[in-house]
Amino acid sequence: MRQGLTEAVERGADLSSTTATGTASVNRLPVQNGGEDFLCLFIEPYCDVFWLKPGDEFTVVPSDDVPDPQFTVMVVKHRLVVWIFEGGNPAKVVVDYTVIDGSGKRLTEGYQWTDGRSPY
């Protein structure tokens, strides 16, 4: 059985003080909202949405079995659009990832999405 960061997150492990090793831990994308309003973290290709309140910090962690994951980030008003590619190859889109908060808690898609708030 494969042991790694993604499995630990899925089990609900607290990773806030963990120094991880391996491919996925080296290639993580920390995202911090330094603004005064909500920020939408929009992960493609399935339009998964996570909302950051001002001061929130999330980390996008690709699956451990993804060799050399690389991120492409596009900034749009109140939104960060993120693509993850295997080895930077746009033909190899990574869809297996986890988003964790600053305490290491795994977040579910739609996190902090309030009624009436649109990611567009």
C-alpha cells in the first residue's frame, strides 16, 4: 500500500507541523488571501471551488503518484484559476489533488461558498 501525504490528509491527519518529503510535497502550491474580500480558488479541469476569507492560507497538494507536478496560475478578478500538469505537459492534466488549510485539515470542494456568491 502506498503511504504518502495525500493518504495522510485523507485520513484526517494534522499536517500543520509536518515537513514532508517526496514528489508531491516538493511541488505544492500555497495560496494566501492578502485582500479584504473573499478570494475564489478555482481548480481546473472540473471547476472545483474553494473560498478563502481574508487572511486564509490554503495549499494545493497533488497526489503522491504524480511525477513532477507543475502549476499554472491565472489571476482573474477575485479568482485564482489553477491547472496542475504532470511534468508541465499541458496534455497531462492532473485531477487527483487535495486542498488543505493552514492547520493541515483537508477541505472539501465548495469550502466556505456562501449563498449568492459567484466565482465569476
